[in-house]
Amino acid sequence: MKLALDLFPILLFFAAYKLDTIYTATAVLMAATLVQSVVLFKMDGKLATLQKVTLGLILVFGTLTLVLHDERFIKFKPTLLYACMGLGLLFAQFVLKKNFLKSMLGSQVNLPTQNWHTLGVAWTLYCFFMSALNAYVAYYFSTEEWVNFKIWGYVFPLTFIVGTGIYIAKHIPPEDPSSADRPGDSSN
């Protein structure tokens, strides 16, 4: 359900672009992201910071795209979003000495501090890579190719997330056998 909700705006954007223009697709993306945000708020009672930033950037850059009739704004929105995420992770980890990933996932995953540091650096580099990649495709390729990249480019985040999961699984310390439930233990 969550994955479908995450993909909902980009799939509608792609369909609208294929049926009409980048401007129609931009308006559809704005509306779909707003609906997505409302649904997420109803489900969780709040919006994650990343969702708020994404919604804000889509509404601002989408409005600029439509009002100025200039597709560059919507094409470079992912570049700005990834760059902001990368800078935020970098600042948190190296200036504030706080690992944002650990604060988000630490209650669910028990990793040694060094592994959290490695994950933070990996996610920072990934965000800068995606920012640069989107900028390159937006600048050097046609709008049609950029839209196709937005759909098929989802292989990058999916691959990175799977890789993160594998990394985490490899580095989770083994569970203490004395704390595990034993068959026949009726204390629980």
C-alpha cells in the first residue's frame, strides 16, 4: 500500500505527459502529490519532513513551470530536492554530529555506531549522485527522455534501498540467545 502511494504521483505524471504535455503532467503531479500528502496525513496523523519538503518543492516549482510556461523548473526540482537532502545529511552528520538515519531507524534496527556512520555517508553520496544525474539528464536530454528517465530511473533508488537493506542485515549484531523466547517458556 505504502509503495503504491509513493509511486502514485510519478505514475500519474508519466501518464499525463504521454497523453498531453509537460504542463498538463505538471498540474497532475501537483494535484497527485497534494492528494498523496492528505492520505499520508490521514494515515499517520502527521507528515514526514521529507514529504513536506517534496510537496512544497512540487507546488513551488510546478507553479513556476505553469505560470512562466518553462519546463526547466519542474525538470530541476528533483536536482534541488536531492541536493537539499544530501546537504542536510552532511550537515547533520559532520557538523551537528547527529546521524539522521539512526534517529529515524535506530528504534527498529540495532547497528554499531560505525555502521550508522557508513550508512549516513552512503546516503549522502547517493543523494548527491542522484542530484547530479537528474541535472545531467534534465540539461542534456529532451523533455521526453527526461520523463522516461523519471520512470525508468526508479531503478536507482530501488537498487540503493535494497543495497541498504542487505548492508543492514549483514551488520545487525546477533541476538542474545538468553533473551530469545524458548519453546515451552510460559513466562510470556
